[in-house]
Amino acid sequence: MTSLRGRLVVLLVAGAATVLAAVAFSSAVGPQPISFQAAFSGVEPDHAILLELRFPRALLAAVVGAALAGAGVALQALLRNALAEPFVLGVSGGAALGGTLVILAATLAVRAFGPGAALFFEGAPVALGAVAGAAASAVLVFGLARIQGHPVPETALLVGVVFNAFASGLITVLRLLVPPEQAARLLYWLLGTVAYQGAGTILAGAVGVALTLALLVLFSGRLNLLTLADEEAASLGVDVRRTRAVIFFAASAATGAAVALSGMVGFVGLIVPHLVRRVVGPDHRLLVPTSALFGAAFLVMADALARLLFLPLGTEPPVGAVTAFLGGPFFLWLLRRSGRPQAGGFA
Amino acid sequence: MSPSPALGWPEPIVDVRLVSFRYGGTPALEDVSLSARSGEFVGLVGPNGAGKSTLVRLLAGLLAPGRGRVRLAGLDPSSAPRRQVARLCALVPQEPRLTWPFTVREVVMMGRAPRQGFLALPGPLDHGAVEGALRACDLVHLADRRIDALSGGERRRVFFARALSQEPRVLLFDEPTAFLDLGHQVAAMRMAQAAARGGLCVLAVLHDLNLAAAACDRLVVMSRGRVVADGGPAEVLTAERVREVWEVPVWRGENARSGAPVVLPEL
């Protein structure tokens, strides 16, 4: 029996090393070959390509991946089902709707008060709108999926799908209300794009995501108990309602931040926690931090591969398309697997 | 009234006075009073819907009484902080739910949660309590197995061990023998008896009257939300009372060796 502390240290070191390797790989590849040595000694354009384009982009992908994987683990604990995921449950859709509403408000404000008004709506307010949208949709989906006090996973997934369709329909309508150039940007954002963002945006996003992940790590012992029946968790000393509210908030904040930074990137929160769970087991004290790290590495690699594979075409798909391409079949495989009778309640 | 500890009687650690409870508009308990002391093994018996499980949930603080008061070692379990209640009182649920296949040791370690901080990293005290509970429930050889790989009887022992690792003073069972074969039923009752002899106050909802009569120090008979009898098994389980409460004609005899009452339904 190895101690929990020992396993945690090994996993954190392995995860951090994987993230570093992924970031290095992603920084190295692209249409323009660069040399790290030249870049670090200030030779242009290598220096600018590495430090102003590729490295920030890899960092952004890492932040978004960590947030989505962490949110996925939290939602799976809340729903007590391995198929829960921010995108599938409509939480990402809610975040996108929240962010879009703020952008629309900005457009209307600019129309009414002149270009200066846009300052009040760029960046942070869009992110807050996304977080609020994520929280509202999470509460809605889980609220509608509770039958006699127990969350019913199948219902939650259905409600999530319906809510996603509803949110994207609404966003389509809202897009008609903004100028065409902004509408195009909105569309590209919503597809799930790890774009070249400013250092300030990435830093703010990283801090926000780190805080919500820290909250999840802090509550990871209680997450284990939340996967039991409510009364069982309560009899083991968990204030179920309050703890659930904290986890809801953390999962929504992480999803909202991820969507604000890079739109709707799906299935990261499904694929990564599932693979990590197969290695480390279901203990959330290991699962939460390890999933966050490998989620970061996963999205960095997905983004790098998207860039690399489409190099001959001279274009690149949004990373959300890559994760959907991988995640869709994965979801179906998981669904078939968890539906097998001998698997019982264990996914 | 009740003798003081100085006279050699411990104060009752479980003290329920004139408690009533309704689910919405449906009355479940009416003026129920009950007390139990440390070291006692009390069986709660009665037909389905008599209010036994409701009483257990009130004792665990999962429900708050509509009228009357519930005290565990002087604490109101429905309003005290959950962690404090969980250090005092453990509940072995009827049908524990596990979404993910934790190992036996991980599940038993969950009993330490009310004594652990946020990250819940276990210390030597936690490991000691878990190993002790695994030994007491004969689970040492299964400790690293996944819980979904165990039989129903083994799984039941795991949740019993989890309750022991809580190091509670009151142990509540909701039908510890349901769905178990005879061997596992007897094993479950022996573990409950051992816990009581170790100084815990053990309350168990039981359906098998003969098992309850053989194992418990005291039986509390409930019917339609009320306590209709409370005392030693031989005194409480009369043929007349069983007929009246369960509405079944029975033959009542006695185990010649132990003196415990035996009731058999007459079909």
C-alpha cells in the first residue's frame, strides 16, 4: 500500500512534466520553423514567434484544458455519472450565451453612447457573463434532472442536449443583431478557438482558473463523499447542500472562464477524467489535480496537432473541432460501455 | 426519575422524547419516546411503514422532528454541525450507493472524513482506525479489492467497517440483515453485538424477529408511528402482541438453551 501523499506527489510531478513537454512541443511546431536557441537569444523573427505567438497560445490552451477537465470531474461527482461534462450538460452553452449577451450589450452601448462605451464590456465583463451563464445553466439542468431529490443522469444529459440546442439557437438570433464583422468573430470564438490572446487576458484567465481549481482540490475529500447518496454523505459529516453549492460554483466558474477564453471546446472534461480515473482510481483527492494537469497537456497537444495536420492546407481548424472529432465517438463508446448490465452502476 | 451516573447507571446517550414527524401531510411518527444507553443493543421491530426508518433518520439528524426533541449525548443531531454529529453517530444505510468502484480500504477510510480537514489526507490515527475496523469485520484480506468485486455479504461488512472507523458512540443500522443469507445474517448480528459489548450504543432496524430476539438486549416494537412495547425480548414478543401488531397468527415458543423467544407464523 503506497500512501496517498506519495501517489499524489508522483502524479503531480508526472502531470507537470507532461504539461511542460506539451507546451514545448506546441511552441516548437508551426508553419514557420524556429530555433529555441535563436529565440531565447533574441533573434527575430524566432523570438517574436515563440514568445509572442506560440508560447502564449500554448499557455492559453493549458489554462483552458485544465479548467475543462477540472469542471468535468466536478460535474461527474455531482451527477454521479462519468458521462457528465460541461459541454454535454449544456454548461458551456450557457456560458457562451452569457458571454454573447454581454457582447450584444456592448454593441448596443456603443450604438447609444459612442465607441468609448465598449471599454466597459471588453474582457472581464464578457468573462463574468460567461461564468453567470454557466452557473445559471448548471442550476437549470441539474434542477430539471432531479427526480424525487435524486439527480437522474439520463435526464440531465437529455436536458443538457436540449439546452445546448436552445442556447445555440438563441445565439444565432443574437448574432444577427451585431455588425457583420463582429458576428464573424463571435462565430469563430464560439467554435472553440485557442486564438492568440494578449498576455493580460491569459494571465487573468490563469489566475481565475487556478483559484477555482484550488477550491476543487480543497473540497476533493468531500467530493468523494458527494458521490454517495445524499443521506450517506450527510451521515459522514458532509453539509450536502452547502458543499454541492460550492462545487457547482467552482465547476461553473471554471467552465465560464474556459468559454470566455476560447469558446466552446467540448469533451475535454469527458475524455481526460475518464483516462485518468482508469490509472489513479476514483479518489478525487488524486483525480482532481491529476485531471487538471493532464487536461492542460491534452488541449495543448490537441491544438498543436490541429496546427500540424492542417499545415499542408495552409489553414487550421479550431481546436474545438479536434476535441469534438475525438470526443464524439469517445462519448458513444463510454455510453455503450456504462450501459452494459454487468457494469452495473459503475461506469 | 432516571438514576444518576454516580449510582452506576450511565445516562442514556440516546434520548427521544415525545417526537412526532410528518412527511408532508402524512404522519409517520406520533409521540415516540425512546432512550438507550452505551453498551446496549436495541432492536427496532415492527411492520413496514411503522416508522422505524424514520426514527433512525431522526436519530442521525437527517430529519428534524416536527414536535418533541431528539438528543444524542445532549446534542440535537438535526441542528448541530454535520461533522460533529458524524463523530458521535454512524449510520449503516440499507442500500449504500457507490457510483465509482473505490477499494474496500478507501470506502472504510471515508468513515474518517468527519475527523479530517479539507484535503482529507489521512494521518496515523486514521490509518489505525481503518486497520482496526478492517480486522473487526474480517476484511483485511479484501482491503485492496474493488468494492464492486465483492459479494453482497462482504459489501455489507465494508459499510459496517466504515461505520466503525467513524469511532462513533452511537451506531445506527437500517436493516443490517436484509438480502443476506443465514450465515451472513448471523455474522452481521455478531458484529453488532461485539460493537455493543465494546461500549457503543447500537440501534438496529430488524425484520427477522427471531434473529432480533436472539441478539438484542432490548426490543422496541413500533406500529403505525407509535412505540407499542419496549423491553426484554421475552417480555415484549408475546404471541398476542405479534398477532396484533403484524396481523399474523403465530406460534410462540422458546429456545430451550438461551431462553430467547421464538415466533413462527402459522400459514
